[in-house]
Amino acid sequence: MSMPEPPPRISEPQPRPVFIYGILRSLPLLTAVLTGGATDISLVSELVRPGRIYGYGQFLLRNNIDIPALVERDWASSVDGYLLEVETASQRKALDDFKGEKYYVIERVVVTTLDGKLPRAFEADVYLWAGNEYEVTSIPWNFEDFETRSLGNWLRLCRGELGDFERVDEKGMSYSDKPLHEMFWQAVDGVTNGCLWSSAKELNYWGFLLTGT
């Protein structure tokens, strides 16, 4: 007597692509977010394509010069980043967790790819700033500035190399005991006013530039 065949396996629908910008243009950081800590970019390099969106701009925040705010602007404005082909629901959740409550998702933004002779347009989701408008300055955020100023320290955070900046929260839990997205946001909010390991001189400069004080 033959055994009945098992029912067909129902696969989960693949999440929508996401337009990645800001500090996640660093592939090691993007890898860390999607995997929970690894920084080997081979894990995600096949999932991204250089791309651009029009009608948006990214700007410095008053109290956080590392994380940019993405806001709507006229069609002459554009933002460069990556079109990310999200493979699993857990990867999408990791992105949602990392962005946190101050960003919300806009669906069906048009991303123009920049990796071929002929640009192609794809639909994707993108995370827009949902925080207080007062927190957003008029100063454009620049990836190269972030790369020079803070990227190395973010990568140290990914690798758990907090050194003298190891901190314990009010519940007695250290950053290294927390999920990676919580480590990121606590470090950004709690260490040196939103810029990881900046010098006091640099912080004074940026504080004057952003607030005029």
C-alpha cells in the first residue's frame, strides 16, 4: 500500500524590494543589520544594485549627525543608494527594527538603477522620516562625510569592540547583550550626542552648525 504524498509546501511570498540609503549604503553595516552582526559583505553583495530615487532629499538631524532624515522634496532632488532585493521576512523585519519608530514605510517608490548602460526603473519600499520636523535641518547629509567621521566606529560596534564606551543601561544590561538594532539606537542616542566617538571639538563645531549655539 503506497503512502499518501505530503501536501505541497506553501512558501512565503518574497518581501518587496527596499531602497537603501544613508549609513546602510555601507555594505558591512547593511550586512550586520540583515544578519544580526556579521560584516562579511559577500552575504549581501548579490542582493544590491546601485540606484537613485527622485523627489526626495536626505538631511542632517539637529541631535544626530550620523543618521539622516529622508523627506519629500521637488523632482529636481535625488538620493543615491541601493535597490535591495530582500530575500526573507526576517530580513525585512531586521530593517524595520533598525529604522525604528521615527521612520515609516512608503510603498511603490520608483528606483532608477545605475549599474548598467541603460537605466531601469523598479518599484520598491523606502523608509521616510516620521519624527518631528523641527529635528530636520536644511543641511544635506553626505555619505562620504559619515564614512570619514564615524563609519569605523559603527563597524567596531558591529564587531562588539565597544572598548571604553561599554555602557550599562538602567536595567543593568550592556549593549553587547542586546539585539543589534537596539545596540545601534542606544549608541546613537546615548554616546556623544548622536555621533559615535566624535571628539568634543568636532561635536562643538557640529552643535554650532546645526543649532547656532
